[in-house]
Amino acid sequence: MTEQIQTPPAPEAGRVAGRDGDPLLQVTDLVRHFPVTRGVVFRRKVGAVQAVDGINLSVTRGQTLGLVGESGCGKTTTGRLLVRLDEPTSGQIVIDGHDVTHLRQGQMRPLRREIQMIFQDPYSSLNPRQTVGGIVGAPFRLQNVKVPGGVRRNVQELLELVGLNPEHYNRYPHEFSGGQRQRIGIARTLALRPKLIVADEPVSALDVSIQAQVINLLEDLQDELGLTYVVIAHDLSVVRHISDQVAVMYLGKIVELADREKLYAKPRHPYTVALLSAVPVPEPLSSPTGQRERRQRIRLEGDVPSPLLPPPACRFHTRCWKAQEICRTIEPPLTELIPGHQVACHFPENTPQVSASSPESAPQPA
Amino acid sequence: MAPLLEVEDLRIHFRTDDGLVRAVDGISFGLERGRTLGIVGESGSGKSVTSMGIMGLHQGTKAEITGHIRLDGEDLVTATPNRVRELRGSKMAMIFQDPLSSMHPYYTVGDQIIEAYRVHNKVSKQVARKHAVDLLGRVGIPTPQTRVDDYPHQFSGGMRQRAMIAMALSCDPELLIADEPTTALDVTVQAQILDLISTLQSEFGSAVIIITHDLGVVAELSDDILVMYAGRVAEYGSAADIFGRPDHPYTWGLLSSMPRMDRAKTARLVPIPGTPPSLIRVPSGCPFHPRCRYTEVVGGRRCETEVPPLREAVTPGHAAACHLTTEQRTRQWADLSAATIPDNDKAPEAEEQAGEPEAREPV
């Protein structure tokens, strides 16, 4: 295990023969609280934003985990913790057998070859004063990797891999469109042949037609290079398209975690049900009279509560139409209802005794 | 009855140092009271420029506007700036994408609604305030009596958008333009806002133009849809036509490049190759030809040299600007949907499209 890290990975070497099936990434009880302080000289801690509050995840080699939730649910913080751009308050992150939870920057550096990140905004994540060659070649420079054939040739190969013209080596980011910039970012991410890529909203800044190009590229690269992805996105249809497993987050906690098919076909947590039913469907409904109809949906009222003072017990109870006394007093643990489907809810939907409770039959929240 | 809004051969060009930007290049459409028109297209297709043109927001800029925009018979292109200002806010109103940057951070939400109302109505502050509280209540803001004195930053994103809508509705406009009203919002809040817009529309009876890149949002709200590409209309028709029997390869591209929640997962998305063109150097002939997969079906160099006119094919009111013949379109779209819709989902789809020619086996 350790030798893998010390030998600089030759970019041509391809994927280290991985044991398919065992987890590449294992996260246990991960917590990140941002302290809120008062006072200038004597800083007192007056509270904490519970951005991530005890999550457990594991991602199998070569698979994709999708992380969805509304803004403020902690999905981006989770992503930043995974690549160790942020220090966890507690918990454990194990990547490929290495505990990276509290490694210092210097200790982390050799591991950075294995874990890379794709950022949301292709405009702010590329240095405008560097050429494409400089940007994509930076990982080799920073990691002191000597590559056979030279950096330039490797960078050009990478550009070709992501569908860019290798002759654009000397151009600057502003000469490219949004989709092309995202490809440059992906080329940089791939430079050191990482095993795990955390992609934070990789396509949300792009137009629909370009989105599809980048999604297809990510899928092709996964097949070709055996990559493992954690994809963070708010777009449920994108997540459904690329993920093998999906975790739904709400206020710093995972409320549901399941295989894609299971989650989208039979969501069990009321929040997931509401989230899925809120997605607009590009298929107009019209009644026989020609009048337009609106789909029956579960409408969640109000907004996500503040993570500074999250509701006690089940965090969703303030917006849940099924909430009862127990939801306000006892926190539902994330349990495996059926194999491969974990839910944190006292009254899960779509359970065998309730026959396929669809959004239509669910009562509207008051 | 004449439509409330008539846009005829509208062109909005900007003269820049790099050349003439043809942001909007000859578009025409009409909109009746109580109807909703969805305008879709990628960034840079001219949808926002069109809506700003209707609102008269290009005044004082370098924009060169020709053509006609008739609101209730009155031409806004030739109207004086003062007249347009009178109409703006009272007869037509707009909801912007980002409510945080389109509200003044220095004034309370109430003050901003009161101001908009008093500009167009001679009423006392008290009356206007009562009206503001009333409106905030109608758009679903809890305890409007107290929230009216809050500043925009004290509102959440969804509530700010509600306040924006309240402001736009303060003078009971006949035309409401919503430019990407839910793009900055989460799905659950988006659903709330879309609901609100459609409820208020039936209540106020206004005509609504909704501009978005999200085909789901458009399908949810619109009666008619205008697909824009490079400042021109690629396709125009009822929502059922555009989604059920789209006629333009660009619309096909948009539909097939989206991951769909309502269908079984497809193995692969079919993206539109390339990127949208620069509006300074719009491609010759059909502006979509460099990205179109069907130029060879048309044959020759027709797509490169000849601008396809927007013409109705089968259904009246459903027009596309494409050289493909009706038979070719039906055939190509059937092939494409057969490839993108997995087998288990195809059956009900085929029933809907009666008279579909023999669909070839997907590759």
C-alpha cells in the first residue's frame, strides 16, 4: 500500500490493478463545525455552524457516488473535507488504506496525486495569467514528477484525452468557452492519474448542450482510466445519470443512501420524495380540453432551517408532513431498511405495507 | 381580439469595436392575455436581450433597435422614453434572475414596493404601505406586517424572489416578463415559485413571458414555446408540439442532451457538438449548420448558403426554420427518440405519436 504512494505514478502506467469491490474511500462519523465567535480580543465561542454533522460514506473503486441536497446542506463542505482542503472537527477519512483525517499539508502532498478535485466555476478556477500548458502541467511541476517524453508531450496528450486541440497549448483561458475551460480543468485534474476525483457541481455552470458533452466525457474517462468519482450536485437528473450510489443530504446529515435505481424508483425518506417530486419534467401535461394542468406535487413549505440552530432530533421534522412527536424527540438513525438502501426516518415512505405511496396520494403539507 | 403583445421582425444590434453584434436578428411572435410564452435557448441566444428590448431597457445604450414591439397596439420602439417609463412597472413588469442584486440593499423591501406603487399611482404612503403588506401576503410571505420593514438581506433566496414578484405585481401589470426567475433557487423553492407564478397569473389574468434555459421549467408553465438560436427563432409552437413533435434539429439536440428524470436512464446523452456561435460572426445560411448532424440529409450546400425561412409544417402555429422536409424530420426525430428512449419506455410514447413511420431499430 505505502509503496504505491512513494513511487511517482508514471502517467502511462494507467490504473493500479485495483481490487474491484473494496472501498477506495471510507468516511466514518465525519463532523465539521465552524465555530461562531464574538469579541475581538477575547474570542468566545458562541455557537457553531454544524455544516457536516456525523456522516458515514464509502465509495467502491471505479464507482460514482452522487451527493445531492439543497444549498446549505453541507455537500460542498463534505467535498472539501474529502480532498482535505479543510480540517475535519472529528471523524475519520480513509482513502485507499491511508488515514488522511488529520494529516498536515506536507504529509498530505504525496497523497494529492491520488485525490483530485474538479471545481464548479471554470472561470475562477483557472489562473488567467497562465497558459493552458502551464495550468495543465502545474501538477507535474508541483509534485516534481519526471515524466517520460517530457511535460509538454504529456500535457498535449491530456488535452487530446479531454477533447481539446493539443495545439492550444500556448493559449490563455480567456480564449476558451465555458465548456472548453471545464475540459482544461478536467485535464489538470487527470494529470497525475488520480484514483479518486471529487467533482463539485462539475456541470452546473454550463449550458445544457455543453453539459451533456462534459457528462459524457466524465463517463468515458471513468471507463478508460478506472476512476472513482464523488459527484456533488444539486441537479437530481444529472446525479441520476452519472451515479451508481446516491446520498441525499439535509442540514449536515445523510438522510438517505442507496443505489441509484432504488433511490429514484422508490425513495423512502420524505425529504427525498419531496425533492424528487419538485423536479420539473420536460413533458407538458394537457387535459382533453386542451387546458394546461399542473402536476400534483409535494410542496415543501418554507426554507431549510439555519445550520446554526438545527431542529432537534430529526432535522427534517419542521418541514415534514409525516412528523409526529417521536420525530421531535428521538433522532432516527441511518438504518438499512432493505439491503443497499439506508434511510434515517421513523416513518419511511414506500415501505411494503403502504402500497407505492406516490406523491399524489401523499397529503399536502399544511 | 388582437394579441396583447406583438413583436414583429425585431432586430437589436450593438455596434462594438469588434464588429456588429446581432444579438436579436429578426424575431416575430405574438402573445395573448392570460397565456404564457416560454423562451428557451442557450446563453447568448438573445433571449434576455429580447425581453429587455420589450421592457425598453436598452434606452440610453448603444443598441440599435428596428422592427415593432406593440403592446396593446402601441409601438414601444418608436414611443418616447417618457411614455415607455410610464408603461414600465404599470402595464408591463419584470422579474429578474438574481433577487439579491436586483433589490436595493439600502432600503427595506416595503419601501421598494411602496416606491414602485407610488410612481404610478397617486396615493398616500399609508395606502401604499397597506398595499405592499397585502401583496407580500399574497405572494406567501409569512407575517407580512413585520416583514415589510425588513431589508433584502434578511430574506432568504426564495422569499426575496417572492418579494420581487410582489413588486412586479404591485401595479397589476398586463404583461409580466420573468427572466430566469428560478435559476438561482433550489428545486424545492423553485417548485414553490413556479406554483406562485401560475396561481398569480390565473388570478391577475396577465400575459407571462418566461425566459429560461431549463426545458423542465418551460414545460411546466408555458402554453407556447419559442426556441431561440443565435438571435433568431429556430422553432415556435405549442408546448405539446415542441415536446411531442419537435421539428428543428436544435430542439432535438436540447431534448436529447438532457438527462431525464421521467424516463429510464439512457446509456448515453446525445450532446450537440461544438459551441454556440459568436453573434458577431453568425454562420452563413442556417446559423445552426456548423453544429447540425443533418446537413447531409438536406444535401448539397444548402444549409451553408441559404437561410431557412420559418415556416409552418403540419400543425398550424407550429413553425421551424429548417431545410429538412416534413418526411425527413419525422423520420429523423423518430430515429433519434428511438435511440434515446430506452425500450421499456418506448411503448407509451409510440401510442401518443399516432402515424409514426416505422421506427428503425436503435443501433
